[in-house]
Amino acid sequence: MLHIKTLVKQTCVAATVSTLLATTATSTFAAEDKIRWKVQAVFGTHLPGLGDPIVHVAKQLKAATDGQIQFKVYEPGKIVPPFSITEAVRNHQLDAGYAWLGYDQGRIPASALLSAVPFGMEPWEYSAWWYEGEGKKLAEDLYAKHNVHPVLCSIIGPETAGWFKKEVNAMEDLHGLKIRFAGLGGKVLQKAGASVTVLPSGEIFPALEKGAIDATEFSMPAIDKIMGFDKVAKNNYFPGWHQTFTASHLVINKDVWDDLASSTKATIDMACTASTFRALTHGEAIQGKVLNELQEKGIKTQTLNTEMLTGLKNITNQVMSELSAEDEDFKKIYDSQQSFRAEYKAWRKLAYLPLDL
């Protein structure tokens, strides 16, 4: 009888110890696995589809992990200058940032191909290349050299071709034009004779209003309206030849990323993948109404003529050829995109109805 009581007692003690150890281990793991990151955004988080995806990501991660993963999102310039986000992440001044990689092209020429390409892919085509083609791996390999891990976190459709104080009807009208233009499109316009400058979003409207620039591009009509461009420039041109998609990324210090548990990495990836889709749907949903409102206010929404589009396309081909010859990474990524597009073209040409039907 004593033997049985002793055995029962020992079993109970062992079970209690095991439970305590398991609880302690779980608590320790949870404490170590908590994420509290400062994440600076490159675009104002009030901008739909462009700036607000990182806010949605932060909310979803907090809710899905019961507070284990929390991002404190900062507006542009609050910690580092808007164009210095990936550098700050690389140097671990920030754990992570929400960036438009085209702003890195001065240091990393191939980065521009990950954010927007003149006469390039449509947003769903780019997404297919990123997730199902070589895009994700090529981007990770490119930025690994800079101690940064990029995660696609937002994509929206084409920008407008720009807001102009005066009409542009021929390539000659671009000569000497003072214009704010970013990414590869800026290089094309520079080669076309324009005087190109790159300004952070908060500096564009004052420059346009004061006459420091004659024209600007920034984003889709709903976003440009929030920026106030229609108050100063009355000619809004289409299509957005220079930026057929706009992709933004969550960029994370690679050492920080590599130290994360695989489950945490998967959770962040999942949140950003969902955010990418929602940014696209949100952006597509709100443009038609805004275009109608702009037209009612007397804004001239015009289409660039075929001669200009052809001229810009020819210059784009020259720019892409030159950059491919200068930078191995640029060539590798651009060739991958072109190869994917050539294969995708057969499907796109046959599958989709003409808009006039």
C-alpha cells in the first residue's frame, strides 16, 4: 500500500514539475519571440493603397499574434530622411522600414526594377513574376549584399503620366521642362531633354505651387488629388508609361530577419502577401470616382499621343540597354522580367476581353 502511495506521489510531483517546466519554457520563448519594431514609412500613411498598407500590416500582425508582433509605424522623415530608409535598415538604425526601392537606384541600380519599370509589367503580371517566377529570389539576392531582406508588401496600378501646367503635345515640349520624376522614368525624361529632379512627397506641392517645377508625377489620381496637384496644374496626362505598377516593400535588417523563428517569418510574409492584394483592390476601386470628380472641376484628363509614347518607348529601350551593360544585377533582373513577359504575353493577348465590349 505504501509503495502504491509513494508511486502516486512521485508521479504527481513529476507531472507538476513537467507542467511548470513547460509553462516556463513557453513563457521564455514568448518573451524572446516578441517583436517590437520601429518601422518608418516612405509615404504618408494617409495615402490609400500607397502609404496605408503598412498600417494594415501592423494591425493584422498584432491581432493575429495576440500582440506578439507589433510594429510602431512612423511617418516619412520622423526618424531618417525618406530616401534613406534602406540605408538605416542596413546599418540597423531601424529594424525595418516600408520603402519604395526605386529611391535606392543611385546606390543599387537594379533596385529600380523592383519598384516600377517604364513600359513594364501590369501589377498582376509583376506579382506573378515576384511570387511564381524569379522575382522574389532575385530581389532577396540583390539586397542580401546590402544586409537587407525585402518582402513585397504593396502593389498598385499605373500612375498618371503627370500633372503639367502647360500642355505637352510633342517630344520637343519636354526640352528644358522642370519636372519632378522618380525612378527609371526620370532617367528617360532626362535623356529626352527635361530637367528632372526627385523630391520627397511632402516637398512636391510647394515646389509646384512656387514654380520651382513645371510638372510632376507621383501616383494614381486618388492619391494625387489628396496631394493637391489639381489646384496648381490643370493638365493631367495618361497613361502612366513610366510606372505601370508601383511596388513597395517591407525591408528588414537581414541579421534581424535571419534570427527570427521560421513561424515568425511566415507570419510576416503572410501579412505582407495579404496586404499586397488588398492594396491592389483598394487602389483599383477608388480611381473611377476621383477621375469623374477631377473632370467636373475642369481638369483636362488627356492621353499622350502615339508619337510621344513611341518616342518615350524608344528612349526607354536605350536607357534599359545602357543600364544593363553597366550593371550585372540590373541585366539579370531585367532579362528575367522580359523573359517572363514574353511567355505571359501569349496568355494576356488571348484571355482578356477588349474594354469596349
